[in-house]
Amino acid sequence: MARKDGTNEQVLAVRKQPERFVPIFFTAPSWSPDGKLIAVSVVTFGGSSRVVAFPLDGGKEINLSKEPWPFSSQVEWLPDMSGLLVVAGSGSGTGAQLWFLTYPSGERRQITNDLDQHRAIGLAADGTRFVTVVASGVITVWVAANGDASRAVNLPTGNIGPSAVLGNTVSWTPNGKIVFIAGEGNDVNIWIMDADGENRRPLTSNAGRNAAPAVSPDGRYIVFNSTRGGQQNIWRMNIDGSNPKQLTSGIAESRAAISPDGKWVVYASQGTSRPTIWKVSIEGGPVVEITHRVSNSPVISPDGKLIAYLFSDSTDPLAPPNRIAIMPFDGGDPLNVWNFEPSTTFATIAQWSADGKSILYTASSNNVTNLMSQPMA
């Protein structure tokens, strides 16, 4: 905090990993009307989010949330201090709605219930009205034969919701079916369907947020990240959704990829301070860190010899990635690095081309997202 002219700046509160004041892009602390407290959302990576109040006199922090959310962001005190408006919902802002959090009891009540993604709130001085910024739209699955966008076909999946932006959300099975994630309300689950979009059915339900599915080369397993165990970890289940098995137990693990021989699962883990890439046997067992460098979103080359990953050259290891690197499967220095323009809307997704000669990735410019190809040469 500081004076209005910016002088006398003081640190009121500090959070160390795995906790953080987030999200970066659409949150703000809220000063209580009596001038004694500042409320803000605090998230634990791979865990839950809560609203915390910090006394300006340096007293002990106050947990205002009787029950945590998977995600919370902006908060706003009511003028009479009877409670706060909170933007909260499922992970990474998908499905976020407006809630009323009572003060000091911490009871909560959902105010809005729509298909939009609420981002920000503004409260009138008398507390009788508010405005909200929302993101809305239709997100569907398309198939483009031979990568020809002019021949792309929109599959009859309906609106699978904004949760579809949680990582690489589609994966082909060896027999030509499509595994994908869809969000209904605040639930994020993994589904399977035929290549034409027919015979859709869920593979997960009532078990946390489930995203980023990867199908094993032999078609036996689906590996994915899930919060069903309390934190976001890597899980494995049979192709029909049965026999889920937890493979990892770290902090905020995501973006799993399976080696072509079907033996290894490579994934990103937040760790205590920064994201790095790890691997574990598809049958479970000890986990091994592949690289100590800041790295995220690993994808394995078709021959199993290389790993491509995303990272940021910012001093903040959690900043949106703006570089792609290639390293040997067992780790080591990058063999090549390319720059790309980071997305300002959705997270960048990368994948190898089938022949292993290029990296395919998403890039956004002027609010339009396209698929790009970076030749290895």
C-alpha cells in the first residue's frame, strides 16, 4: 500500500509458493469501508482458492471463506460490510459466477447462474447495483482433413463450454475416436465420441476438474490431470473410464503426454517455486525431474527422442510462455529455441506434427487465434 501520490510504499502481505495472489489479469484487492481490512483472493496451486482479509495494523490475517472455491478472483466489499461480492467458480476462471460471501460468518450464496464467464465487478456507492464484465461464446470441436482448414467440419457436440481452454483438450484413440473435455455448469469432465461426433458419452463425473486427456498408443489408457484428490495431479484410467489410478502427488501437475512406446508419462509440475518437467512410469512409481529449467506443456516427438516445451523468458516463471524449446527426452540443454507471440486470451498449446518435422502451436493476434507450424529446420 502507499499514499495517494505513490509515496511511503509499504508491503502489507507476502505469499510464497505454492500460494499466490492470483489471477494476474483480472483481480484487485478491496479496501473495507471502515478502512481496517484489505480483502483479496489467495490461491494454492493445484488446490483451492479463498478470500483472505489482511488488517492494516499488521494483525493476523483472517480467512473469510468458510468453504474454499476451486477458483476465485476479484472481490468487492459491500458498503455496510455485511459481506463481499466475489467472482468465483471452477478452475482458471472457466464457469466463474458472482457470489455473495457474508461477513464475518463466511457463508456463501451464488448470485448469478448463467453460461457466461464472469471476469470483473464494480459496485455502486450505495451497494444496490453492480456491473460485471463477462466473456461468452460458443466453443465446439472441429475436424480438418489433412490439416486443410477449408475442409474443416464442425462436429455436433454442442457448446462444450469455456472449460475447453484448459490445456490440450482433444486426443485421438488408435481406432479413430475422439477424447475431449466438456464443461457443464461448474463441472469439467472427459468425454469420448466417434470421429463424426456421434455416440458421445462421459468417462468421468462427480470427481473434481478433469482435463488435458492423452490416449496411450495402444489405446488402453487415458492419462489426464484431475483435482479429485484435493490437488491437481496426474491420473490414469482405462479407455472406458474405469479403474482410475493416481500416478503423481506433487503440486499443480498438468499437461501429461505419453511416450510413443507407452511406457512413460511426461508432465509439468509447479513445484515450490516454478514449473518444470517430470516423468513417471505409466504403471506408477517414482517420479523423476527431467529438467531444472523453467518449462511447461511438454509434448513428445513421434520417435520418442525429443521433448518440446513452452517457457517464458520473463523473470516471472509463471508469466505466459513466449518461447518453444526442444530438448532430448532424458533432459539436458535445449537443442533449439524459437520465439512466438504469447496469447492474450487463451493459453498457447503445442504439438508435434505426425512426421516429427514441425511443431504445431496456437498463436493469437488481434483477438484471432490461428494454428501455426514451426519447421524443425
